[in-house]
Amino acid sequence: MQTLSDLAKTIQQKTSERAENTEQIVQNELQKLEQFLQQRLRESEHSIANSIINHQKSLQAKLNTALAFKNWLMITIGVLLAIVLALGGMAMYFYSSLKDSRAEQAEILATIEQMPLPPKVLNRFNIQQDDKYYYLATKNKKAEVFANKNGGHTIKIPK
């Protein structure tokens, strides 16, 4: 029985040794796996960080482009607004001048209507003016100018 007991001890001892070897091998493999996973994790971390940095640079470039476009757009709108305001001011000035000219024309027409001369006589003249004088110009007829008794002048045109 001794041999059986020795054999059992030997088997138990070898089984313990194998279990220890297997445990040691598993621990070594687990350490290798852990190191491998940590290395892969660091690589992934670097890859993700680089991707984030590149994406941030891309977004910053797009933002800078958008800001430059916004600045040019604001400048363009400002210039267009200044042009519109200038054109509006010019339109107001021309409207005022036209209004004054029409009022003056209405006054001249009212004066003509009060005159005892028939309109067909007045139609032979073009009435013009500058800053200081009024001019009566004949239409396709030669006119003569004479001094009158009152110190003025008389215009003579053929019928």
C-alpha cells in the first residue's frame, strides 16, 4: 500500500506542480495580454487625440473663412447702404429742384394766361433762363430789337 500511497503523493505532487505551472503560464499570458491591450489602448488614445486636433483645426479654418466672409459682407452692405443713401439724397435734391422749376413754370403759365396777347404769339418764343436772366428766343424767325420810349426794348418778329 505504501506504493499506492507514494503513487498518490507523487500524482498529487505532480498535479500541484502542473497546476502551479499552468497558473504561472496563465498569469504570464494574462500579463502579456494586459500589456498588449494597454499598448493598443494608448495607440487608440493617440489616434483619437490626433483626430480631435485635426478636426479642431479644420473647424477653426472654416470659422476663420466664415468670419472673413462676414467681414466682407458687412463692408459690402455698408458701401451699398452709403450708395443708396447718396442716391436718395440726390433724388431728394432733384425732386426739390424739379418742384421749384414746376412752380416757376406754373407761375409763368399763369402770367401768360393773364396777358392780353393771344397764345399763338407766345408760341413763337422759347423762354429760357439762367441764374440772372430770362431769354426770349424766336422759333425759326429772325427778330429785331428796338429801344422804346420807356427805356426798355421792343422785340419785332414777322407773322
